[in-house]
Amino acid sequence: MSNPIYPADDILTHGLALVPALTSITSKQVGAITDIACASGQEWDIQTADDYDGYRFILLETVGHGDDRKSLFVAGTAQRLELFEGKDEGLTLIGTFTDMKVLEASLAGLIRLQ
């Protein structure tokens, strides 16, 4: 019986495995961000994924269409989180945070402005 051999480029191009970065956004941080959106009483589409380097990011979008739709994006590392707002088919940096509580307050303020 032989084991199949997969060339490295085949594994990378087919996305079979991605090792998360050790400094990536943590599951606890994702949960805190998700909780803020859920507590707002608004309907949010929340997506979490890992980029090609293994860093987690979070995309929050209000459910709706057109100008009524708001999108927020959190990326970076567990120690240095960046909050962006989607505007005019681009991202505008709201701020960079080294303290999760300060990010939570800023995010809660943006979500309540709806």
C-alpha cells in the first residue's frame, strides 16, 4: 500500500490546511465582538475567516441593501486590533486598539449609531 504524495504547491492552491498565526485574533475576542453586534437589537451578518497568512478577521454587515447597509471590519493581531468602516467601496480606518475594552466601546458606539 502506498501513501499519496501531494506537492506543496498543490496543498497551498487547494487550501487543504492553514495554520493559524499564533498572534491572530482570539476566539474570545471574536465572541466579544459578536456579542456587541447581537446585543444591538439589529440584524447583522457576521463572518469570521482567516486570511492567507493565518490571521483571523471579522466582517460585520447589517442585513439590507444599498445605502442602508453598514459594514465594519476588524483585523490585525490579538494585541493590536484595527477597526475599519466600509465606505464608498473601500475601508476607512476608525482606529487601532491595543486594549480590547476600548475597541469594544468604539464598536458599540458605531453600532448604536444605526
